Amino acid sequence: MATLSVELNGDGVHSIQAPDRFTTSRPFSVELQNLGRSTHVHLHLDDDLDRVASLAAVNHFVEDEGIRRVHIATDEVEEPVRGKLKVVTGYGSGVAYVDVAIEPPPERGPEEVVVDETFAKPPERSPAEPPLSQRLAVAMDRLVENGGIPAAVVAFLAILVAILVAVTVESVLVLVAVGVVLGIALAALVFLLVW
């Protein structure tokens, strides 16, 4: 949004510093920046400007060293409209005028949108990995379909016996044999679940 900046009380009590002219083609705001003590500000649009612009309120209070923004709505115009915005402080002690021009909006031609070629193709993505519970359910389905339940039970029992033997017998040869049995049983389970 375009902003018309007005400085209050900068050069003394009730002083107003504002630009001589302001041009816009859309609604704008008047920024009242107070550099001194709190003050009341009156904004007035002359008759020409009042036809295409409007203020919700004309009297505004600006606190000590505060900033107040006042929105001015504008109509869309086909021809430029010029008028004056009057800024008054201290019940008439300070007065400033700003020549305001409301211009028609700039003409827009057809907008050309340039699309990068990389956006023409969808990105290549590997399929998302299903959660563990879903993978286990699929593995169990495969196990049942392949008739592998008895083989899975035998593999489980072999693992259990191998662990019991490893715990009770203290021999390196037995530990190696148990490791081989465990490896074969695990490989058989994996084979059943995957294939």
C-alpha cells in the first residue's frame, strides 16, 4: 500500500512537514509521525478529491512521539483526478496542503508465465516404505500362502533349543555349532517371509 508520510511537531509545536504532491493509483495511507507532544490532527479532502477518495474518520489523536496510520480508500478512475488533502493541527494553528493525484491503474497486457521445463515432468520418487506393522502383515500372509507355518515353527524351535544348549554347555565348539544353527534358521525364516 502506498504511504504518504506527514511529520508533526518536528520544527516546533503544531508544525507540519508534508510533501508538496503525492500520486497513486490505488488506496493509500497517511502516516502521521509525531515527533513531539500528543496532538489532534484533522484531515480533509477537497471536493474534487472527495469524489473518488474517502476517509472513515477525519479527526485523529496521535500520542507523544507516536505514529498513526489513516487509511484512505479510493475508487478506480478512468481519468486522473487531482485535489488537495488538508492537514490541520492545533485546531488551525498548523496547516499544510498536499496536492494528491489519483491516476488510473496501469494497463496490464497479457501476462506471460514462463515455466521451467523441469516442472513439466513429475519428480521421480521411490515408493514410500510401508510401516513395520504393514510389512509384518504382508510377511505373515506370504508365510500362510506358501504353507510355511510348519517350517516357521520348526525354525523357531531350533533357535530355542540352540539358545538353551549354548547357555547350558560351556564349549567353543558348541557355541560355533549353535551360531550355525541360528544362522540357518534365521535364513530359512527370511526366505519364507520374502519369497
